[in-house]
Amino acid sequence: MMVIVTAQILISTDDCHSLKEKRQILLKLKDHLKQKFNVSVAEIDFQNSHHQALIAVVLVANEAKFANSMMSKVMNYVENSFPGRVIDYTIDLDSRGS
């Protein structure tokens, strides 16, 4: 069975004074998530706003329990990296195969 878990995370970046500053912060976060959790990460909305960012995190696994556990760790890491700045998030799980 293949399990795909997708998280969309809305982060406030009101303390950033420019797009360059926001992108530097997001690049560091994306690199850490990729290295630490082996997930795919992309900024999917608000690319031209330095006040907020919407990122997508995707992981593929062969067990739903493992996938949920990993995404929980990812969310904890993001919330600890941006204390009080995660505005909203959604997590979707899609199971395919037998």
C-alpha cells in the first residue's frame, strides 16, 4: 500500500521586512525539513507577500501509522521553528493500493 500525506501550513512572517528576508527564512526551513524528515517542501502561495507564507509538505510511505507519525513530527518542528506564527494548517492522507 502507498500512503501519501500532504500538509498545507500557513505561516505568519509579519516580522520580515522584505521578500528576500522571508525567502531566506523559508529556504532554511525547507532545507531542514528535507534533511531531517526526507519530505518534499514547496512554497505554494503568497510568494509575493512578505507577511505570510503557505508551504506544502508531502511525504510518501507504505504504512499510514508511520506516515501520520512522521507528519506529526514535521508539524512539531515547524511549530517550534515559528512559535506562535503557524496561523493554520491542514493535513490530508491518501491511501492507495491493497
